[in-house]
Amino acid sequence: MAFPIPSRQLFIDGEWTEPIKKNRIPIINPATEEIIGDIPAATAEDVELAVAAARRALKRNKGEDWASASGAHRAKYLRAIAAKIMERKGQISKLEAMDSGKPLDETEWDIDDVAGCFEYYAEQAEALDAKQKAPISLPMDTFKCHVLRQPIGVVGLISPWNYPLLMATWKVAPALAASCATILKPSETASVTCLELADVCREVGLPPGVLNILTGLGPEAGAPLACHPDVDKVAFTGSTATGSKIMSSAAQMVKPVTLELGGKSPILVFEDVDLDKAAEWAAFGCFWTNGQICSATSRLLVHESIAADFLDRLLKWCKNIKVSDPFEDGCRLGPVISKAQYEKVLKFISTAKSEGATVLCGGSRPEHLKKGYFIEPTIISDVSTSMQIWKEEVFGPVLCVKTFRSDDEAVELANDSQYGLGSAVLSKNLERCEKVTKELQAGIVWVNCPQPCFCQAPWGGSKRSGFGRELGEWGLENYLNIKQVTEYI
Ligand code: NAD
């Protein structure tokens, strides 16, 4: 589907601003491989301008400084952004489907979630005022003490491409609710809707400099932002490899970071499940968002007594998954994001085959699609725990299967991973679910489902999936400094 992509510039200090080096990056539609537009490419000089604008926004002299604006004042802008996004939902969700290759009905849900997240943090901004000066009881009555929650300051927000606008919103909305001034660097692979967010902020009159948006390459725009001495905190979502670089550059300045990184999440299917329902969940947990969810439950652990029956049903499910252009009715799996990602996923599959794994379905481009970065839903069995495909994040529609014989073995296999982001437990025995939930090394456990996500609940991982939590009240705390105030009376 052809849909006009607005030509945008960087968004700095409330203005569209041409990058100093005037470079642009082509936008490629992953479903057609066609260039459909371009985005501006920021470099270190543009980062300087954006950081200075954010710093000014925190402290303006005309009584309009963002750092001390009331919660109600900030909430007004957050709600206006949410309303404007809903007004433009049709356009934004289409742009996101073209830019990312995600099925259109998924991007429509994502845009609802974006608006919902801004609404939620509007409430949190208001609630923050009520939490100020919370008294602390002390053992001596000659002192009194309270706590102030103050904005961290200027924050650098670096986001990935799999949920382009939603992942950015998980950072922008709480940071603005906390009164921080922000610089967002979305992924160069899918930035179009983040630039529409800039336009929305311009339309609602968000004060200049409060949100700056710099599109561009990671090393050229992200790295100078992350290590800028005037950026007080970095919140990053992306791969573990990039997260590690950001953490080491932040360490030079003892700069706080939150890191939402990769995953290789397990889904545990016990012998007492409803087989049809469990097969549907297993397919959904791995293949949603074209298999490109950080928390994709891409390691399937199934009790050996039901494995054959269960896999039969799962394979039937996979045959019914419609792989097509994201705009086609009923599309359930679009292309992966880019040529590089397409080649990477196919390489994972061919390496697994050469190591002795069996491809039960999929494994290549669907025959009916001659162009685009499409890969069929792929299920791989006969994997050992030492194989790359079992250990590493594929970030594509690839599900690996292993069987287990006991609850302990299931947990042991699930925890045998460098990652610890999501995990799902499917069983009718809720006592077992509770026990297994406690034993799983993961930041998120879903019971009898995979993947639901609510902006009220904490999101984040352990081990090499990162640290810190986004969303909920934890997401707001990320952007606040806690100040103890103690008075002698
Ligand atoms: P990526 O690490 O390649 O890029 C993420 C962002 O970092 C992009 O904006 C990129 O331009 C920027 N970047 C790249 N190099 C940089 C550098 N040297 N300094 C600063 N910034 C730099 O990740 P991706 O391919 O965009 O996203 C996929 C990854 O994100 C997967 O590993 C996925 O699991 C992870 N992810 C995690 C979560 C979570 O909540 N834990 C959510 C979504 C995606």
C-alpha cells in the first residue's frame, strides 16, 4: 500500500531543524524492499544543540521552567499528546506498518497503547505532587525529615525498532511526567512515527526543548548522546551488545542508566494443559510482531508425555498463520525489519541445521512472496542446549523446542540462559505455577498466557536482559532523584 511519508527534519528546541551535516538515511519498506522516503541523520553537532535546548528548557527565566512545573501542568500536555495521537491514529498506525513491516492491526493496537501510556503518566504526574514532602518518622523528635522527588534533569532516551513509537513512549511519557527534559534517539531502522510524535508535540504546544528528537545512526547520534557530559541519565532499550557499550561509556561519568536488553524467553508447557489452547499461546508468544519481541517466548519446553500431540497441533496452527504484506486483511506475520535481519535469521536456521537440528516447519521465504524480507513461521526441534539457536536471541519468527520429564528439569532448562526477561508457564495446576514462578530467573512471568503487557505493571529483565524497570510507578522513579531533607527543630 502506498501511503505518503511526511518529509521531516530533526526536532530541536520545538523547531524542525535540518541536521548540520545535511545527511539523510533512506527508509526501506521491508515488505517491498522499496525506498519510500528518508529521515534526517543527526551527528554529534546536532546532539550538542539538542542537549543545550533541553538544558534551557529545564530552567527558563520567564516562570515557565519545566523542572518546577506542577504535575497538573505536565499532565495537561501528556493528555493533549494522547488525544492528538488518537486523533491521528489512522495515519500513524499506517506509517508504522509501512516502516516496520508489522501487521496493520498490530500497529493499531500499539498506537492505542501509546496513547494509553501518555494518559497513564498524566495521572502519575499529578500523583507525584501529592507524594512530595512525604514525612519520614525518625527516632529523635529534635529532627524532622521528609523526602523530595525531583527530576533527574536532562535525559537521553535511546530506543529500538520493534515497537518504534511504543518503546519510545515507555521512556518519553514517564520522563516528561517526572519533569525531565528529554532527547529521544529512535532506531534508524524505524523512526518515522517518532518524528510524527515530534509533530504532535509541536501541535499541542509542548514547551520548546522539553522533547527533542534526533533520528540518526547509533554510533553517530546515539553514542554522542549517551556519553554527553550534560546528559544526566541514559535510558536505553536495544540489544545487549549496544547496552554494554552504553553502560561502559556511562561508567566513565558515573552516569545512571537503565537497560532493557535482549532475551531468549522460555515457555513451559506442562502435561495437564488444554493442548489446543496451549498450542495457540505458544504460536502467539513467539510469532507476534513478526517474531521480533524482546520477550518472545522462543524456547518452547514441553512435557515429553504430550510433546507429539502438542507439536501436531502447533504445526497446524503455524500452517494457518497468514504471512503477507502488513496491509492485507488477516495478515498475522509480516516481514522482518531489514535485509540484514533477514539474512541473520536465515543464517541462524542454516547453522542450526548444520549442527543437526530439524526444521519442523518454515525455515525460508514463503513461496508466494517473491519480494520483501519474509520468513515463514519456523519451528526447530532436535536442538541441544549448546546450540547457538537455543542460546542466542534470533529476533525473528523462530521457535526452538525441547522436551522435559519433570518440573525441576523444566525449570533448570528454562534458567539455563544468559538472559532473564520474560517467561511463561502453562499448567492447570496453579500451585505448580506458583512454585515454578518463584524459581524462574526472569523479570516477568506470565501464567497460562504469554506476552500481555500493561503500562501499570513493571517491565524489565535480569541477567544479560538488563536492569531497572520501565512502566508503572517504577518507570517514573527512573527519572527522579530522591532528596532527603532533615531539619533540626
Ligand atoms: P540495537 O542495540 O541495534 O539499537 C538500539 C538503539 O541503540 C538504536 O536506536 C540504535 O541506533 C542505538 N545504538 C546503536 N549503537 C549505539 C551506540 N554505540 N551508542 C548509542 N546508541 C546506539 O537494537 P535494535 O536492533 O534496534 O533492537 C533489537 C534489540 O532490542 C533486541 O535485542 C531486543 O531484544 C531489544 N529490545 C529489548 C526490549 C526490552 O524491553 N528489554 C524491548 C524491545 C527491544
